[in-house]
Amino acid sequence: MNPKTETPHYHQGSRMLTHGSELKNAGSALILLHGRGASAQDIIGLAGEFDLPGNMIVLAPEARGNLWYPQPLTAPLESNEPYLASALRRISEVVAALNQAGIPSERIVIGGFSQGASLSIEYVLRSGRRWGGLLAFSGGYIWPGGQPRPAPGGGLGGMPVFLGCSNVDPFIPLARVEDTAALLTAAGARVDKHIYPGMAHTIVPDEIASAQPILSALGESTR
């Protein structure tokens, strides 16, 4: 590798866990991204909280060192590189494998908790295309605090989004959650935003119930 021309891909080939349908039989997919300091094993457990379509596969890639990027989501972008770029690339690799297996992006839901939620949001915004849905538990888009983010183009085409967070989350400023909902809406998504007064940095049953329709809408499909 030439360090002057190539960006290190830190998360390349990282461990990935699966749940649900086998890939060869799957008609839809859910990609789940874990939070800072957590693991694929932690986030794959979230899949068991949902009533998943029978032929949905769940994939949970793991960040190297259990950290997708080192600094807060409101830090200068350069302080999170090249780790952030590698994390986004790792998601693209998972998506490419699903597409190659015959699952279109419109039948792929991307989601996560905390840092994984922020990474999910960022990936969807940068992709500029419609997905099966976005599930963001305690997260926001990644952008320096105090700097306006350019308005996105359309392209999300009515994609359903669940966005849930506490009003006093110690890691995700409420203003960033509100701005994220507005940005996703401007990009063409249908955002279902839930703000929970006094909630800890966690996922509560109401979030699971509120996000469930996004997964149920994909239903069963034949291959």
C-alpha cells in the first residue's frame, strides 16, 4: 500500500455475526451496527427483540478495537479519519454482498445503537438513495458542532426512519437529534422521531415497538 495515495481500511475483513435466515434463502436484510466499546455480539441480540420476517437475514459487522471512529460525532471530521471512511466502506462491503446475493437495497434496513446509530445515519445520508429503512437508536449525523451542514439532495424516496433518543442523552445532543430528523426529512425520508424525557443511554421497549413496522413492512418475499 502506498500511504500517499491509499487510505488504510482499518475495518476490512472484521468479524461479522449473522442471525435469522441463511443468505441463500433471504429476501430481505437488517444490518445492525454496535456502539462505542461494544461488539457484534452485543448488537446482534437486538434482533431477538423484533418479530422479524421469516426470510430476513441479520448481519452485525464488528469494528476493529470495538470502535468505529475515535472522537464524538460533533468533533472535526478530520479527527475521525481515516477510521470513519473505513467504517462506511465496511458497510458498503456488507451491502455489496447482499446485493450480489439478490437482495436489493430497497429491501435492506440499516440500523444501530449510539455510535452505530450515528454511523447508520451518516451512511444513509451519504448514499443518497432509498433503503428499506433506517433504525437509529440514540444517534445523530456526524458533523462538527457549530457548523451548518449543507442541505442534502433528495433521493431517499419516502424511506421510513425511526429515530429515538433521550432529551438528556450524555453523548447525543438533543439539538443534533432534531437537526438529524430535519436533514433526513429534507432528503425525502419519512421520519418517526421519538424523544424520551429522562431516558438513560439505552433502548426501551417503546422504541422496539415503534420501529417494528419498518421491518414488518418488508414481509416475506420469494427468491
